[in-house]
Amino acid sequence: MTVWKRHHDHTFSFNALSLLVCGVVAGVVVAAAAFPAAAMSGLIARDGSRAFASLPSQLRDFSSPQITRIYASDNKTQIAQFYDEFRSDVPLKDISKYMRDAIVAAEDREFYHHNGVDLKGAVRAFVNNNNGRSRQGASTITMQWVRMSLAYSATTPQQVVDATEDTAKRKVTEMKYALQVEEQLSKNQILERYLNIVPFGNRAYGVAAASYLYFRKKPNDLTIGEAAMLAGIVKAPTSMNPVSRDGHQQIRQRRNSYVIPGMLQMGMITAAEAAAAKKEAIPHKVKQVGNGCVSVARNSWGFFCDYFYRWWMSRSEFGANAYDRERRLKSGGYRITTTLDVDAQKHARHRIAQLISQKNKNALLLAAVEPGNGKVRLLAANRRYKLDNPSDPENRLSSDPKKAAKGIRGSYPNTTNPLLTGGGDITGYQAGSVMKIFTIVAALEDGYPLDYTIKAEKRARTHYIVDRDNDSACPGTHFWCPGNAGGGGEGRYNMWTGFGKSINTYFVPLEERVGAENAVAVAKRFGVKFRSASDAEYASPKRAHQWGAFTLGVSSTTPLDMANAYATLAADGRHCSPTPVERIVTQDGEKLAVGKSRCVRATGKDVARAALDAARCPVGDSARLGRCDGSTAAATKRIVGHPVFGKTGTTDKDKTAALIAGTASLIVAGYLVNPDYPNHRDRLRHDQVNPAVYRTLADYMKGKRKVQFKKPANEKLAHGNS
């Protein structure tokens, strides 16, 4: 009895309050019909409800979450999309008349005849709800839009609760605002806003999203049956879900027994059209729309998409913290054109596939940058950009024995790690002699000309201090005495010949004379990041002067780092920060002043031109200021067919292999590495990385005009005695 009494008391209180609301509604609707201005003023407080007078006078301005779409550099090819809610607003003219009619027939048949509040509907719902019948709502389309608007404009959790909880107070709020909205907006404007915000189930919000999700159509192309199905879902998107067994039957029943007959009754369609519409198929399955980089349109674009996402998340312009930045990306409705060249990317991935399997534990990584603007044109690897399924893994055990013993799997064939660009646990890879270019630049800046000659020995004796038991220590000392790869290499060399043959025992003494700290400083100005803690320590002002091995490429870098560093030479010494973005446009067509690369002078124009002249030797081209004698990637010039420059790199015991090659139009950096186990025992070969680089570059340059590199105005940078 006690339990029954509590329920009875609650019902009595609720009904009494509902009756009060109905009385208030009646007064408000009559006032709105006869004196619309009065309904919009505080005068309605005289009708017995202080609740109206205490509410704000206007709905807050709000913007419902919109899909952000990411495009390639052609501004046509969609790469990916990001969203919190799958929604994209469309104007009413782009929505089928069938859809407009169906939603009215399903949700508010008096829509065109009331002032925001349907008095008859409210009374009918009140009577039904208190006579033991199934509960009915009395919310008009306008009131529903008000409710969703208040929820989206909420700035606190409590405001969201107030806007959505099932209380009489909320109904009063909706009614008051609905009357105001009807004064300020036309019926078509209200209908457009409603159709763009209402949920249609299966994570589809708004009619454009629903049309695409269920039918892969634009909303203007919906048939009567399709429109009626979508309109029927709105009442209860979960229980009316056509994908579930029960939901499929329920939405068929609602479409055929309520929505379509309503359209017929209201004169929106003919009897023949109604009969045909009822026979239209209802989908049993929907293909969820991709969200984020793991759902890129082509898997090979995944690493670029990931680079874009990390770039966005690093920018303070998009929010004060990571949460705000991600919300802005996923709800801002931007159209973002990136720098990705889909043809270059396709060719790069093809060249990689010709040389190495995606199931290989070693990773062949290619990154390309356009000099002078920092635009990243491609990021390719022999990996699938994909999260490996832990319950059904494709990835093999790590090639690192210690990790494998613990059951840890490697990053092949599936990974979402930023292998090419760095970040998170990826600090980069040793790339060997490609780093010698920074010593050349430092030497030129210090007044050493390209023809500066050093007699290289089999082992260079230096004053750099290492442990006595180090293999490269001079016998019986703690001084570093490195040799050349493969031994030998004695002779007299200058920067052209020493770089062309990659003579360690030329570059280490040159670095010692210039100062290792100055070579490190050049690398920093050229955009090289020292991500690992040990590299950052060695590169610090306290330690850099003793980092003799720096010129031999012992620090970790990424292909993107080094492609952009070499692009600085081709840009006459101006370093442009790498960027994945061409332009960002808002929903209103406004172009944001974000994404353009920041370019600064990293070295003098003549220094850059002189250093680039020496860098033509390793890749089989001819220097314009001096004479090359030997190369380490001679096929590059022949295959590319344009003036080229670049450098190969190899680390101790061939644990990595690298080639950077570039023209005046594009710089491609390729690394062959084992990202899971840097201390592996394999010998990685240039016959994989070199062809991938120079053939990718050749593909890009095909049909383009040949552009010669410029000579420095200061001839003394080449010949000290001239």
C-alpha cells in the first residue's frame, strides 16, 4: 500500500503540474495567435506562470557539430573525414520534397498551422497519458528543434540535463522558445534547421548524413519510401533501427502504417505513389562511414593523414589544449586541402612494393618535400596503416628477441606508428653519412672553400674523447680514431670528392676544425629534431663540441626531417617548416590564415648553392664549380634525367641504409630500417632503398622542365684562392 500511495502521490502531483502547463499553454497560444508581440514580451507572466518571465529572451547562438573533410592537393580527392557526429548541413532546396513532407507527416502534422505549440496535440497527449494508454508526446517540430538547440548551446553538464530531462519545466521552456522562434523564423527555415540537426540512428545526424548512410544518396534524390523510412526513425532511432531484427519490423510498420498514410491523407502523394512506396526495400545493413585516419579512402594515405592529424593537434591556433583542438577538428565542418600529391604517393607506394613486401620486418620509408614552401607531397611505407587486431593478430612477433620473448608483436604488416615523421615512441633512425652535409655548410660558413683539401688517412686521429675500450679509440688512448666504411680511403680529398666517395676520414677532421657544435647548429637551423634524450643531451651547448661522431650520422632522424633539411639547400638556404596543409576553409567560405609554412633564412644563399654543388657528386651528377671523382648512387642522375643532388648514408654494420635525392622541384628521402629492433644483425642494402628513391623522383619529374641549379655569386666559396 505504501508503495502504491507513493506512486499515486507522484502521479497526482505530475498530473496537476501537467494540467497547469496545459492551462498556461492555452493562454500562451491564444495570446500568440491574437497578439504575437505580447507572446514575445514578458506580458505572458500575467497568465499565471512566473517561469516564463525568468527565462532568457533568446536562444543562444550555436553551431551543431559538422564533419571536417580532408582533401588531397587537387582539392577534389577526399582523403579522410573527422567527426564527433556524422553530420553535414544542407540547404532546404537540396532536400527532397518527399523528405520535407514525410517528416511533417511523421512528427508534426499541424506544423504549418500552429505558432510553435500545438494546443490540440498537447491536450490530446495529456488525456491519453492519463487514461492508461501508450504515452504520447506533444512536442512540435519547432519544440524539438528548441530542445536540441538548447542541448548543443549548453556550456555546462547541468544545462545539458535541463535541456533534455523529461520534466514539465523543460516543456515550459520549449514552449516559450518555440513561440519566439516562430516569430523570428519562417516555417521553411525551421524545417531546414530541424532536418539538419535531428538524429536518424546509427550515428547519423541530419538528413544529409542519413541519406548517405542508409542509401548512399544525396538528400535531394530520396524516394518516397526512403524519405518515409528516415522520417519514421526520428521518433525512436534506437528501437526503429532497420539494421536490427526487431527494429527492421518496427520501422517497416511505422513507415507503411503511419508515415506513408499520413502523407496520403495530407495530399502530399497519390494513392498509387503510396502503394508503390510501401513496396520499397528497407536496408538490413548499413556500412558505417569512416572516421579518422584509420578509415582513409586509400590505405596508403594513412601515414600522411596521421601526419596531418598530429600537425593539427600541435597547433595552438586550434585550441588551448588537446581536447579543444580535437573537438574543433571533429566538429568544425572545415574543408581542408592538404599538400598530398595523390599521383606521387601512388607511384611511391608502387616503387616500394616492387622492392619489398609489407610483411618484411624491415621498413622502406619514403618522404618527399617541395623546396621553398615546405609542402609535404608524399609519405609512403611498406606497411598497412592499420591497428592490428589483438584478438586475431596479423602482425608477427617482434624481431627484437627480448620483446618476442614477452609475446610483444612487431609493427609489420600493420601499424599506426608515425614511422616516417616521428612522434610518440618514434624518435627516428640513424641515417649515416647523409648528415655530412651539415659539416659542409658549417665549413663554408666558417670560410673553408669547397676545394679545401685534407690528406685522409686510413684512420683519422682526433681529439674527441671516447672510452678506451671503444673499438674506434686509437690504440692505447681515449681519443677517437674512426675509419672509413670498408677500410681504406686514404688520399687527398676536397669537399666535392670527399662527399662523392663519402670519406669519413676527410669529414671528421673537417668537422673538428670547424667545430662539431657548429655542424650541430646548422642541423638545428635546417629543421633536424633531436627527439631522443641521448641525442638531445649530445646536441646541447654543453656537449655538442665533443660530438665528433655527429658528422657520421649517429643521431636519430626521420625521412621527413632529412627531406626537408636537403630542401633547404634547394631553396637557397631558406628553411620552411614542413606542412601538410594548403588551405583551411570554414563552412562560411572563410579562409583561415593557418597552415602556411614559416620560412626563415637558415644559411646564406651562396653557401647553400655551394653546398648543393658538392652534393651533386654522390648521385652521379656533375658539379658546376669543381670536379666530382666518384659517387655512391651514380644511377640517380641517369634515371631521373634532371639536374640532381643528394647523398647516401650507411651506419655501422649496415644496420640502416639511406638515400636522399632531389631536384629543384622535389626532394625525396628514403630510409631502410628495422623500426622494432635497431640493434639487429641484418645488413640492409642500398639495392632496395636507392631504386625506391630515384625512381619515385623520376616518376614525379616526368614531363617537367629541366631546371639547372644556380651558382653562387661568391666564387671564393668554391676556390679559396680565386
